[in-house]
Amino acid sequence: MQITTIANSPSPARDTSAVSPAPSSETRRIGDDVAQARKTAMSALTNDRFRAMLEQITDPASSGALMTMRGDNVVDFKSAQASYADNSE
């Protein structure tokens, strides 16, 4: 198959007013956020405590216990504070 150009059409003009050569402050902020997220993720991957926590929550027995936890036992602040005070003595 051969494609031939019938007319010499000019190439489409680019709108250079929409693209600025310097990144905007929003672009820089997003780039900084991505860099910070990457740094945090790499730190988490090399953190032994984080690794141990991941092993615990991915254990089938532990994850099953986490799945069955409920928020039915709601305790008011004063009761929790009194219980904490009793246990810390």
C-alpha cells in the first residue's frame, strides 16, 4: 500500500500561547508532592517496623481478626480517660 500526498498542505500551526516555557506553580507543587510521596514510599519499604507490621496484617489469622472488628463498643471520652488513668497507675 502506498500513500501519496495530493496537495502540499501546510503543517498545522501550534498555539504557543497556551504552553509556557516555565512550569507553573501548580505544576511545581504537583511535582514536589510526587517527589515527597516517592521518598515516603521508599522510606516505608526500607523500614523494618513497617515491614513487620505488613507481615502481621497480611497474615490470614490477623487479617481475619481485623475484618471482624466492629465499632459497636463506642466509649465516651470520660470513660476512656478514666480507664486509661486506671491502667497507667
